[in-house]
Amino acid sequence: MKVARFSHGDIIAFGIIDDDELVVLKGDPMFAGYDPTGERIGLREVKLLAPVIPRSKVVGMAHSFYANREEQAAGEQREPRFFLKPNTAVVGPGDPIVHPAQSGDVRVEGELAVVIGKITRNVSVEDAEDAIFGYTIANDVTARDLYERDEDLTRAKSFDSFCPLGPVIDTEFDWTGLSLHGRINDEPFQSGDAALLRHTIAEMVSFVSGVFTLLPGDVILTGAPGASGAVVDGDTVQVEIAGIGVLSNPVRRA
């Protein structure tokens, strides 16, 4: 099912998408289950928000896709690599990506995001998928010039608004059928699927949980297939994953 977090009037709530309506839930389904209030609201009447606000962290997997099938065929094996984004980087559908004044080169990358559903520590690969609540779309934003200047990803990845998420969480998404497309002002810049992933989603979750505890609502960005795209003030970025939807965000200068 597809779970949305939304605002309607003065309330913020969760709902299950049913065609063009939301079945409103009494609480966050990750903690309270799928208990409906009995109310339905039209999708057009609400503002969709980031479907989850991580309780502690966003984990970004780095270099998680092979560049091409030739590199994949060479069979290079290595451990997963990752970086961290603060939860304050998260924004929702339609919210602006703020181009910081400190940077002259901001890049975007569409990614599949994993939403963790329970406290997870040292989980095996075989049991890792049981820790997943669902999947959503992420836009991993980076100040590329600051990364090159610092020789470190921390500042470059951490600005407020540098992690749009949404529009919904799909609790039954099959990541092996991933088909991702990124567009800037309707012009394609990115395209990819799961075929070139270096590690399975279960392997990523297992590896990260062996380093630190994952909490319900934490998010793992599974990496970007294809190229990144440079954005400037006035651009609009769309990341589409078939089966989940389209995450769209404008870009504005700080």
C-alpha cells in the first residue's frame, strides 16, 4: 500500500492512498498501525509532506552502482560505503531546494530510499528486509564545489533542504524492478535501474546496522544510477520511480 503524510487545514496526518482519496489514519502507521478514523479526503485537497522525518539520521550509500556493464563484468568486490545527512536536510514534495550562497555548483541525484520500520542492530542479510517499512523517492543534493574544497562530504551534503523525500511510502515496492528517471525542467539528466547495483538492499541494511543502530523512520538512500545534474535558481527537479510516483522540487537561491 501507499502511505502519505499530509497537511489539511490545521492538521498534519497520515493516510493510505485509495485512488484519488486518502483514507485518514489515527496515527503514524509505523508506530500505531493502520487504524482508520473513518474520514476520507481528496488528494487534491491536501499538501503532501515528506512521508517520514527520520528520528536520527539519513544514511547515503556511496558508489553503490557500477558505472556500466563492463565494470560490473570485471567483478570488483568491495564493502559498501556510506555517508550521513542530518534529518534537518529533509523536505517534502514541492518544497524548495535552497541553493546555498556558499556554493556555485549544486548537483542533484535521484535515488530509491529505504525507510526503516523497527530498531535494527547487527541484522543478518537474510533478516534485513524484515526491518524495512517501505520505500520512497529521494533527491540527494550535493554542493559539489564544497566537497572538492573540503575533500569531505559532510558540509556538501548537509545543508537544509538537501534531502527531498516523497511523495509517498510504498510498503510493497519490489526494488528489483527499479526504474528511475530524473529530469531538470523536463529535460532528462538521469536514468537507471537495479541491474547495476553493487549490493542488494538487504546487504546495505545489514552492513549499515553493523556499524550503528537504525531507528524506526531512519532512511537509507540506496545510491544514484546514472549521472548527476547541475541546478540553479529557478530550475525544477523531478525524480520519477515507476510504482512510487514523482518527487518534484523547485530550486531557489538562498
